[in-house]
Amino acid sequence: MTTETKDTPTPTAESPQTECTHLRTAAKRAYDSQNPRGIGDDQIEQYLPMVHKIVQRVVGYLKPPLSYEDLVSAGVVGLVKAAHDYDPSREAQFTTYAYLRIKGAILDELRGWSFVPAAVNKHIRTALQTSQEIAEKTGETPTDEELARTLGISLDELYEAYKGARARQFLSIDGDDSGDSPLGALLAAAGTDSPDAGLEKAELLDTLAQAISRLSERQRQVVILYYQQQLTMKQIAEVFDITESRVSQLHAGALFNLSVKLRQWNDG
């Protein structure tokens, strides 16, 4: 009896070099799946100017007790963490992601410091309440002179309250525990994924635009130059031929008045 045999294909052996290449590819794929990273160490350096730009604006905004170098160090830590954690599959630009992480790291560094004395905090709460009451009665926020006179404090004390309110708002993205500042809550609500989010955001922007248009001419100019034209307070001072301290007062007063207007919108 004749037994038929079938030829069984013999696997072709890969060269050691090819096998090693496949192993490296598989290992890299496994590593990348566990550690998504779109920015390498050699690319971080090109984003360092962003750190300095953010710190410069923070320093000009708050006049913090920490040194410039301390804040830069905190920002660099945020940048490095952003580069390590960045996942390009989430379709977010690294520049935007890094900006948020850098600013967040700097704010975290600043939150350990007290910028607002208790007396100034009291003036902030009283000024907000009084300003809102006047705005509800007259339809307009009071001038600095009117508000200071109503509160029975000097203009300098009112300006200190303005700056304290601005610092507290800046350091508290989601609003503060006292509930005095509605801006964080409003922005959070405008960014939700609810069906009404688009309409609410449009209403917020419209209200903000109207509020800006009702600022005093000089306050409105400062807001436009600082936020739209990206000028520093020193540069704005040169434009208006006034002191940088006065620009800071105008800026703080503008944000305070906008806060009152947005509080009314939120309550309504």
C-alpha cells in the first residue's frame, strides 16, 4: 500500500536583524500605548518663551511677592509636565494645552501666598454689594468717586479693594469660596455641553460687550489695549502719558465694574 505524503511548507526563518527590528517596533508600540507623548525633550526648549511671556503678564498683573525666577521655575515645571502628558490623539493643539498647564502651575505656586489683607477683603465685599445696589436702582454702576463717598472710604482705599478683587479673581479660576466673584461660575456655565450652552455663551458675550461699552472712556481703552492689543500696563501708561500705577487702578476698576454687571446677568 502506497502512502501519499503531502509536502508541508517550512516557515522561512527571519534573519536576526529583521526579528530584532520587529521586536523594537512592538516594544515601542506597547510603550507608546501606555505613555502617549507627542512632544520630545528636544522640542520643549522652543516653548520656553511662552513661559516667560505668561510670567511677565502675571507679574505686571499682580505684583506678587515671589521673584520672577521663582515663577519661571514653576512655569517650566508645568511645561515639562505638559510635554510628558500630552496626547495628540485628543485633537488639542499642544500650544493651547501647554499654555493652560504653564499658567496652572504658576497659579498653584502663587496660591500659597496671601495677596489680600482681611481689611481689604471686607472693603471688597462691601463695595460689590453697594455697587450692585446702586446699579439696580440707577441702571449704571457708580463712578469711583461716588462709590468711595457712599462707602465712606478714600479713593486710595477703594483702589486697593479693586486690586484685591482683581488678584483674588485671577488666582481663583473657578471662583472663590466666599461666593463674591461670579465670573468663574459664569465662564464655567458658558463652557458646558448642555443643549443651551451655545445660547448661554452668546448671551454672556453680549452682556460682556454691553458692559464694556458702558465703562468710562479711559477704562474701556485700557481693557481694549490690554486684552485685545496685548499691551503691557507699562506700554499703556506710555500711550496715555500716565503712571503705570494709574493704569493698574483703571484696569482693576474696569474689572470690578464688569464683575458687577455680570453678577446682575447671572442673578437675572
